[in-house]
Amino acid sequence: MFSSPNIKHTVRPNDGQPPSVRQVVKLSVIVPFYNVQQYAPDTLKSLRANARQDFEFILVDDCSRDGTPEILEHAEQELPGAVLVRHEQNGGLATARNTGIDRARGEYLTFLDGDDWLAPGHFPRLVAAIEELGCDFVRTDHVQCTGRARSLHRVPHGRRGVVMNPRDAILPADRSTSVDYAYAWAGVYHRRLVDRGLLHFTHGLRTAEDRPWIWKLHREADSFATVGLLGVYYRRGVASSLTQIGDVRQLDFIRAFDQVIEETARDPEADKLLPKAVRTYCAVMAHHLGSIERFEPAVARQLRSMSSAALKRLPQDVLAQVMESMDPQRADRLRRVKRRPLTGRTVAA
């Protein structure tokens, strides 16, 4: 079990079906909720439009403090296959997903966030796709929604409907690839990945939790495919989302990418894969440093100190090559922060 012992939860299964039916679950859908009372009704309505007798929906309330718990209590009674799980302490998205994974009984697993929604019938089509392909996991496109605007985002992998070794989709280093498309909810995953320890997230990561996860899948799973299947609507611009909040939780991207670097460095093909991992780390770091004004002053200072320490921890020969190939503005931004002296107060990732 990967759930934190510091986070207690209660499980209240009530799918309204006889035991003989409940024993066979084709798909487990894991949906964490945290203070999303404005959006949860739309999310739950879309789950009802995807319900099937052999599907279960694991609704994880990550200790919400608004009206979300009451909405989920009602959904537990109304949504076929619903299982309500409550955290007594807020653990963050990674930990909430792990709770759902540990509770899941399905042959396949997938995810949805509590403020996003689905097209009707998306999950049945998703299950049909992975069963036809017979691979470890399948990745899908999605629609990004910012206010009334809609935009299509495709998996950055050209071959569709073809089963491949996921390691072959990590490179090249200088282009966006499948490991850069880190959305856990944009796909479906066979249970054997859980059995192999590949589907759980790093406990306690409050942002960038998908990054070590997607790299591990691509390094260690045996097979995957991408399909041109649209059905997930990803809501951007939510005020409570960490992507919109410049507080200390955002700095967990450093811990997340340190894990990517550390695990990739142990890979038999580390020399081949590390340039991609370092380049992605540097690009994300440069992005945060380039918008540092959105952070509180104390957090901004911490971001600079942690970034400087992180750059010094990276393999310096690989880092030098990466910086030479980056655009001058971002590379100069990283070089300036790397020159910052480390002090005893520098906070490591």
C-alpha cells in the first residue's frame, strides 16, 4: 500500500448492485476532489453519462472544506458504481490518486480530476481501445477549456493505433515527446502496471506529480499506444488550481524532477535518456523563473535558491550541452541563477 499512514480514510461502498455483479469490475475510475463545489456537479454528471454495470467510480474527497463533501455524499447514492473515500487530512493529488489505486478492483484503471469532465460514452470507447490493442497503457488526446475557449491538445506521438515500446517514445531530446504529455487522465492503464509498482504516484508531491510517473511508465512498461480518441475536457484557469497559485507548493516541481533525474541516471540507457530529462527539467525551471513575479517574495527567493542548488546537482556535462542548445533567453536566465552562491539557508529539494 502506498497511501501515507498519516492520512486516514474511510470507505463507504454503495454501488446498488448485487455481490455477484460487483465482483467483476472492468474499469476503475479514480477521481480526487478538493474544494471544487463549483465544478463537481458537472464532473459527476459526466461520470453518470459514462456509467456501465462493470465500471466503478472511486470518489476521493481529499479533506475538502467547502460544500464538496455534501455533493459527493449525494453522488454516492445517485451514481452507479460509486465508492466514496474520505481523507481526514489533505494529502494532495498524488496521495489521493494512490488511495484510489489501492482501492481499485478493475482490470483497467483511469483517472479524472474533480474539476474536469467527459464526453458521454468516452470510457466505454477507451476500454474498447485498450482491449483491442492489448498493451499496457493507451494515451489519448484531450480538449483544453479556458473559459469559453476550446483547444485540441494531441499526444506528441505521430503513430496512432500502433503498439510500441514506450522507451522508443521518450526521444528525441530536442522535441516534445510522449513523456512531456504527462496528464494521467489522458489514457487508460492495465492492472498489471499496478502489480509491477508502476502506476502509483510519489506520495506528497503537490505539483508536477505526473512527471516522475510518466517517465517511469515509459522507461519500465512493456507496451503502449496512442489513439485519436477525444473525450476528456480539461478545465484551465480554475482559481484554486495549483497552476494558478504562486505559493510554496509550486516548488515541488524541483523534487519531482530530481526524482526523474535520479531514476533515469540509474537506467541502463542513462547516457541516451538523460539529455532529454535534463532539458525538460531546465525548460520547466526557466518557465517558473520567467514568471517569478507571481510568487510571494519569500517564495520567489526560495525558488531562486532551490533552482541554483538543483542546477548544481545536475550532471554538469549534460547540463552544458543542454544550455548550448536552448534559446539564449532561457539559457541566460538559468546561467544567472546557477551563479548564485549557496548558503547554509539554501533549501534543498
